[in-house]
Amino acid sequence: MGLSEASGPRDTQVLLASREIMELKRRDYHMERPVLNQEQLEALGRWGPAPGALQWRTWLQCSRARARALLLRHLPVLAWLPRYSVRDWILGDLVSGLSVAIMQLPQGLAYALLAGLPPVFGLYSSFYPVFVYFLFGTSRHISVGTFAVMSVMVGSVTESLAPDEDFLQAPNSTVNETARDAARVQLASTLSVLVGLFQVGLGLVHFGFVVTYLSEPLVRGYTTAASLQVFVSQLKYVFGLHLSSFSGPLSLIYTVLEVCWKLRQSQVGTVVTALVAGVVLVAVKLLNDKLRRHLPLPLPGELLTLIGATGISYGVGLKHRFGVDVVGNIPAGLVPPVAPSPQLFTQLVGNAFAIAVVGFAIAISLGKIFALRHGYRVDGNQELVALGFCNLVGGIFQCFPVSCSMSRSLVQEGTGGNTQVAGAISSVFILIVIVKLGEFFQDLPKAVLAAVVIVNLKGMLMQFRDIRSLWEANRMDLLIWLVTFVATTLLNLDLGLAVAVAFSLLLVVVRTQLPHYSVLGQVPDTDVYRDVAEYLEAREVPGVKVFRSSATIYFANAELYSDTLKQKCGVDVDRLISQKKKLLRKQELKLKRLQKEQLQAQAAASKSTSISIDVNTSDGDIQSNNVEGSKAKVSTENEPEDTAATGQEDADAKAPGRSTLEALGLPQPDFHSLVLDLSSLSFVDTVCLKSLKNVFRDFREIEVEVYMAACHAPVVTQLEAGHFFDASITKQHLFASVHDAVVFALGRPRSNQASPVLATKL
């Protein structure tokens, strides 16, 4: 009984092992086909150039269907609003819209101060762009409006072009805030119009791909540095200080130094107000996180803090008793549209382009995240157009440039938002505040708004954790993150972005200049070839060397490719060619010397056979001359034999065998064929073509035939267009796969040909 129980598990293991073997055998595949080079593959597959689609013809077509399609593409609300399910979606959109509006109200007031503008313009920027996006946007969940990074970029422009020093009043050197604010509003609104023009123009020409040059590490490093800029810019409101306006490189450092220098002048009441507001905001956020499952909606901590701070400020009189700076007059109602100032375009064009790209990058990245999560598609070019119209229309109504906020977008999604109707509801709520309720916030302390801004920076400041994760995952991305952060922190937001993009592109070039080169070996019993340094079972095929680069070959790395190829092959190709040429040159000189000696010998022989005739000769002289003549005749008869012998020596010197490495006494490579795996090539340029031709020439000089393998069809087309194929390099040297090339090479013996540069006839 015990024996049977013990044998049971063993039988089960044997049965499982046999099943695994049977399963593996079922997965095996066997295929028989001839070795295919490029010519045979094109004939077998009936290759031909793909028919080019004339896109411009469709652009010029005019029909009712095309007009309707264009209208629905550029005005998406007409496509999704008729299919809006009121019964299923209205409740979620209503709750979501009110929740976002409750957040947008304090953030709009706070981010306006961040942009260097009166708080009411933050409310305008929370209304007009949001409603415009409802009409033109394709994302259902992002919350368009004021955003800290965009606001600080705008603030750097307004404070540099309209600093406080330009509006000092003569008697007491105080700042004329009315004139200063008017100038800054004009700058911000003109900047918004210019940003909108850039975004609409780029979107209409389908230039949305420009954001692909902003990688995720770059964007995260940039927003982290921008959050640091935001934090520093709010210190003057937290401590109640009056600071100088710094702009340009190192402005952040100068601001921090001035804050430290003037720290003794801080207003105690302002500091206490900011600290209390910050503690309350953090406590409410922690409470929301803890009670997330039990609360139908998150507690509106920011709105409650604003209402409570406004009531306390009004009741206690913080401005008059403790010197706490408050928001001041908030006019009720909307402002009329104002035309932008074209004279400012030249001063703002660089900053406008940077803000346009950064704003779109933030919006499209968030939009794609939510689209993937909820299973719908976001049109990048239409998003660029929609964001452009938001800024263009907003600029006419004195708004500053906007983008989308991550915190509000998460709230809009988390509270049940389904469509852009949630954004429209939030804009209507903001409109009510602007028209009727704005004046109630006149006594709101600016320190509370600064606390709102700083507490909302938590998410972006937590991105410092990227340093550790990128160190473990990809140190090149970490380098991009660090360079972007340092450049943006020290050089300001506009120059920092330019440096970050330039460095990121330069790093791409450097990485393609330093690819991974490998010699490939065959995995046993397969047609798979892998790096012999990484795969222990991969073995090089005797007589055949297979070489591969992990990057495409172009002008920046073509020379490195050739040098590494010669190094990896284990043969000093250049030295071997040099020695061969030197020996051939010696043979040629020896041949010339032999020819010269032959000519000299012929000249000497001709002199010895010359006969002088004397008229007064006797019979004996005549007889003696006849004897000499006969000797001369004999010598001239023997002369062709000597010439023939010398010519035979010359022919032997010129014989094909005499020019081979073996005949010259030089070492031969331990392989007779070289296969270049070109599967990584995505394009070729003229430098690549010349480099490949040189590889063929050099290795044929040392009696190694070269083959290419696994070229993609577009690369083959480019090779043909560059006249790469000729009499010495044909398509028969290009094979469908590495294994095809190796099998063909194994069937070719080592060639000892007279002119190694000529192609082996295939």
C-alpha cells in the first residue's frame, strides 16, 4: 500500500513531463524553402512600388459629404451632443461640473496673482476658455482653465516687460498699481491671442506631432522646475514682502536671496494667515483621502477656506489692524472685448511659442491618459485647434493663456463626469460668481491664495521621486530630467525649455552614434541568430562572420560602424590591405627592374653582332668574317629563347596566384564570408551607401565575400535610388534573412581570384 502511494507522485511527474514534451513537439514548425536573395524574393512576391496616394486631390475635392465631415471634425460638439444621453449622463456631469467649479474659483483667483494680474482676470480665464473648449474639444474629462505652470510663465513675461520700477510715482516712490495692472493685462491678453494663433495655425496644418519632441522625462522635469518657480514666486505673499522684479537667467536665485535678505521685514499677521490656511487645506486633503470611500463628494476644502478666510478678514479687519494684504476691488460683470496690441507681437513671439507648445503638451498628455482609460479617441490636431481657440477668444476678452489642470481633471473624472457638458456647467457657475458673487471676496487675504497655490503644488513637487525611479530604470532619461530641471530653474522657463529640447535631441543623436554592435551566432537547431556574447549556446558558423548594429547607419555613425566591424571580425583589415599593396608594389618594381635588365641585355647583344666591312680585304679576312658572321647568326638564333624565358618569368609574376594572400605569404582570415545584418536600418543616406561600398571593397581585397541580409523594402528602394547596386554589388548579394545568407555562403568556397574587388558571380 505504501509502495503504491509512493509511486503515485512519480508516475504523475513522468506523465506531466511527457505531456510537456508532447506540447513542445506540437509547437515545433518545419518549413522547407529555397534560399532567397533579393532578386528571387522580388520575383516570388511580385514586388512593385506601392501606389502613391495623391493626398492633395482629396483636399481639393468639394462635396456635401466632405463639407459635413470637415464641419464635424472641427466642431465636434455637433457630433456628440445630439447623441447625448440625458438620462444616463446628466447627473454625473452636473455633480462633476459643480465640483470642478468649486475648485476652479479659488484656483482662478490664486493663479491670476501668479500671473501678475488682478484676481478677477483669473475668473475670466476660468469662464471663456472653458466654454469654448466645450464646443471644440475632443477630450471628455480634462478640465481646461488656469494652470500653475502656464500662470508662472505668463507672470515671468508680465513682470519682465512691465516691472514695478516702471510705474513708480514721484512724490513717495510708491507703485501706481492701476497703471501697472492695466499694462500687464494688455500684455497678458495680447500674449494669449498670440498663443492662440500659434496653436490654431499649427493644428490646422497638422503640426500636432511637434509635441512628440517633448518626452515624458522632459515634461516632468520641466513641470517640477516650474513648480519650484511657482513656490518661490508665492513667498512674497506668504511673508508680506515687497520684492524687486527679476527676469532672465538666475532670476530665481536673485528672488530667493532677496527673500532671505528681507525676511526680518515680514508681516507677522500675513505669515500666520498663510500658515493657518495651509494647515487647514492640508488637513482637509488628508481627510478626503482617508474618507474617500465614505464620501459621495470630496470636501471642498479650498472653497471653505476662502469663504472662512474672507469672513474672518472682514470681521476682524486683518488689513487695517495687522497689515494683511487683501484682494481688493473685484468688479461685477463681464468686460467688453478688447483688440490685442500688434505692436507687442515682436516682444512676445518667442514666449508665445514656448507657452503654446508647453500648454498643448500638458493638455494632450492628460487627454490621452483619460482616453485610454475610458476607451475613446482624442484627436491631437483638433485638441491643438481647440486649445488655440480657447486662448484666442480668451485673449480678446482679457484672459491670460490657459491649459488644463491635472488636479481638476482628476476631480472631474472621479466625481462622475462623462462628457464636456461638465465643463460647460462649471463655466456657468463661474459666470454666476463673476456677475453676482465676485464682490464678496474683496476682503480675501492674498496670503490665503498663496497657500492655495503652494498646497496644490504637492503633486508636481512629488515628481522629485522620479530621480530614484529613473536611476533604476533608465539613466539617460534621468539625465534628460536633471538637465531640464537645472536649466529651467537657472535660466527661466523659456530658455530652460529651449535648452531641454536641444539637449534631448542631441542625446538622441549621441545614442545613435554609440549603438550596440554584436557578432551573431546560430542558436543550435534553429535559424535564429543572436549575440554570442549574450547567448552562451549561440555559436558562430565556421567560415562565416555575421555582424549587426542596433541602430541605423547614417553620416554620424557610419565611420564608427566600419571601424567596429573590422575590429569585431578579429582581422586588422587595413594593415593586411596595406601589407598586400606593399608586396604587390615590390613585385611590380621587381618586374620593372627585370624588364630594364632585359632591355639592357638586348642592347649589349645588338652591339656585339655589329660587323665592320673593309674594302681592301684579303681572302683570308673574308673567310674569317664569314666565320664570325656564322657565330653571330647562331647567337641571334639563341636570343629568342632567352627572351621567352624572361617573358615566362614576367608572366609568372603577373599570374593570378601570385596576387593572393597565400602566394604573398600573408595570413588569411579564418572566415571566407561576411554577412551584414541590416534589419535595424530604417533609412540610408549617401554616407551610408559609401560606407557599405567601402566594406565590400576592403573585405574583397582580403578575399572575404560580403553579403547583406534582412533589409526592409523602403531601405532597398533607397539603395536603388542611390545607385548602390552595380556590376560588382547586385541584388543577389542581398538575402531575405540572415540564415539565407549564411546557407548560401557555406556553399561558396573561398575565392582566390585575380581581382578580389570584382563580385563573385552568384
